[in-house]
Amino acid sequence: MMTRKLPIIALATAPGKAGVGVVRISGPNLKSITNSLFQKELSPRQATLMTLRDADGQTIDQLIAIYFLAPSSFTGEDVLELQCHGGPRLLELVMKRCLELGKDNGLVIAEPGEFTLRAYLNNKIDLAQAEAIADLIDAQSEAAVRGAARSLQGAFSEDINELIEEITQLRILVESTLDFPEEEIEFLENALARERLAAVKTKLESLRDGAKQGKILRDGIQLVLAGAPNVGKSSLLNRLAGEEVAIVTPIAGTTRDRVKESITIEGVPIHIIDTAGLRSTSDTVEAKGIERSWEAIRLADLVIFLTDPQSFDDGLREQILLEIPAKCPILEVINKSDLTKASSENTSKEAILISAKTGAGLDALKREILEMVGWNGPQEGAILARRRHLDCLERASEHIARSEQFAANGNNSLELFAEELFLAQNHLGQITGKLLPDDLLGKIFSQFCIGK
Ligand SMILES: Nc1nc2c(ncn2[C@@H]2O[C@H](COP(=O)(O)OP(=O)(O)OP(=O)(O)O)[C@@H](O)[C@H]2O)c(=O)[nH]1
Ligand SMILES: [Mg+2]
């Protein structure tokens, strides 16, 4: 996939009925394919009404064709865009006819993400921007759309490139001093190397904070509702979702399987998982459900441990604490506040008091959820980020911290100082795709859908 130069074709619009469906072809030279399709050469960037016919001369569709001449196209190659009527069967026929006529030119169906991959390989966009295209298409909230659009415009890449440039300048200084060992110590003072390093560090930290927020905005969080049977977990899910997603009854052990529902709070996707109440049971089906509750708890980003005034402390909280991932916070919530008059008694335990029945305390609960997962609220200039970006930033931070130690040692550590700067720079470069191993590139683009 990485190196093929053949022309590719795919449906660029979603499958299903629509007013218009777009078929897109990209390749090193599409003139001869266009000639076979329409017996005519198209002027670049001009919408032209065309008729596509089958082998018997029967009309398949009347369509608008636009030819983009390389390198002024999305992929950087010649691109032919066919805006057809949006019928699924019709579009299949259009694709089939194009493949027939493009056979001699090697026209093949595109692999997932191959159009964007070509745009990347032809330097039309960098890797972070390519990822932003996929994120823009997947965005579930207005905030996510804006974040992805900003990354696609290059806001994130610009920050990364600026940082790389600053590190490069610092490296140039260090490398040039390495040839004159007697000047090493003065170098650190004279060239303000330490100050410049501190500035790099600050900037990196702020990029990391932004990327952390960006990752929450992109991926959201897995919120697991856990607790004893009958405390109101399913009622809370229904209340948060605003509809009756899960079955609620007064019978303990109602929920058997996990029930999932996604909501957004302040544009942050929250994937809620309601689980079977935790207790020891001889019922085989319920026991299986409880096993699944524990599986969900082990994968959570945040666990709400729900209790009610009737439930007694049987060490369940401690058991959950043992199972949750190291970074996963646990939020204690007491439900059924409408049943207790002396609500202040319970709040003294620093738990949040709610009523899934009346909705009391729900706003405070939502605020607390966002706070506990580290969401700082809507930020100006927010971007969307991925785990991959965060990992690269974290690795870069580690190397900058180490380079700082070598700078503090002064004497004879300059080479190591330079080496750590080099490594930090490498990790940053991986975000925009410079110095990225081929297999990783293949992995990233294969997650795109076909036609993107
Ligand atoms: N008064 C009052 N009753 C509630 C509240 N929340 C839930 N209930 C009731 O408590 C009972 C159990 O609610 P569920 O939501 O099914 O409880 P659960 O934790 O999902 O129970 P399991 O699925 O068995 O683990 C039902 O009769 C609900 O109507 C509340 O805030 N106030
Ligand atoms: Mg339930």
C-alpha cells in the first residue's frame, strides 16, 4: 500500500441513498482514463456536465465531472471527481464502468485511507493533519468538530514544528561547542542554554496539557456505574441519558448484562456502562453478569461507586479499589436522597448526594465527573488529540527532563545533553510524521474508512 503508484477509485460519499454521490479517482495521470470515460479532455477545475455510458452506449448517468491537475489537488496527484446521482446501485454501476475503462491504466479500488495517505506522502498535509481529517469525519460534538478543524488547519502541527525548531537551534549551539571542549562550561552560561531549555520545557508542558484535553474531547471517557444491587445504577443511567435505556425494577439483580449509552457533557463524550449489581450469587446468569461488571470496572476511566441509604458497607468500595486501573479515579455517590431527610449526615462522608428519581444533585454530579477526569472546560484554541500524540509528547518530555539534568552537571555532559535533545526532537517529529516507521504509518491509515 505504501508505494503503489496505480490510480485508485472509491466512493467518497457515504453509502446509502442521497441527492448526490461522489466517486473519486486519483492517480499519477488520469487523462487517458478521462478520455475513455467521456471521449473528451476536461479543463482543470471546471465543472462539466457529462454523460457516462455503458459498453452498449446506454446512459448510466448524467453527472458533473471535475478534473484537478497535479499537484493542485487533495492527493497531490491528478484527481477526477464525478458527482453522480446518489443511488447506491447507480453508483455501483458508475464504479464498475470506471474500473472497466481504467483497467488498462491499472485502476484499482482504493484501500482505507489511501487518498489521505497519498496527500500525506505528497506533502499536501502532515500526519497530524491527516489524522485530523479522520477525526473531523468522526467528530460527535461541536467542540470536537472545531478541535479537529483547528488541527487540520495546522494549529497543532505549527506548535510542534516551532518546538522542534527551538530544539534544533539549541542543538546547533551545543554541537558547535562540542569541538571546543574548553569552552563547554562557559557555553551553558553564555548561550543562555539553560534558559532556552527551560522555555522549551514550559512550552512542551503546555502542549501536553492541551493534548490531554484534546484526547478527552476526541475519545471521551469510559464511565462505569458500579455498586450493590438495587442502589439505582440503571435509574441513574436512564436519568443521565434522558431516556429509558436500562430496565429498572425494585427487584435486586435486575441488570444482568452491561448496558452502554453515550452522552456528552459540555461536548465531552461520556460512554456510560451500567453494570449488574455486585453481590455473591448462586444464579448462573447473574454470576456471569457480575463477572462482566468486574471486566468493565477493570477498563474504566472513572468508576461511580453508587450506594443508597439502605446499602451497608460490606467492603465493596475496597474491592473495587483493588480492581480499577492505577489512574482510574473512583467517585462515591449516594442515591435516593429523596428518601432521606437527614441528608447532611451522608454528605459529611464527602460523597455526592443525588436522586435518580427526582434529578436532584445531577448537575453537581456532572460537574464532578468532568473535574475528576481532568477536563478543564472549553478552551480557546483547543485541538483534538490522540493517544499516539500524547505518548510522543510524554516521551519528548522525559528526554527534555534528562537533558536538563545533563545541563545541570555542566562539565563533560554536553554530548549527552545534545543526545537527549536529539531524542526529544525525534519523538516530536513522529507527531507530524517526520521519522515515522513505515509499519506505524500503515497502521494509522488503515483505520480510515475507504474513500477517505
Ligand atoms: N426513591 C427512590 N428510588 C429510587 C431512586 N433510584 C432508584 N430507585 C428505585 O430503586 C429500585 C432499583 O433501581 P435500579 O435502577 O433498578 O437499581 P440497580 O442498581 O440498577 O439494580 P440492579 O440492576 O439490580 O443492580 C427501583 O425500584 C427504583 O425505582 C431514587 O433516587 N429514589
Ligand atoms: Mg440495574
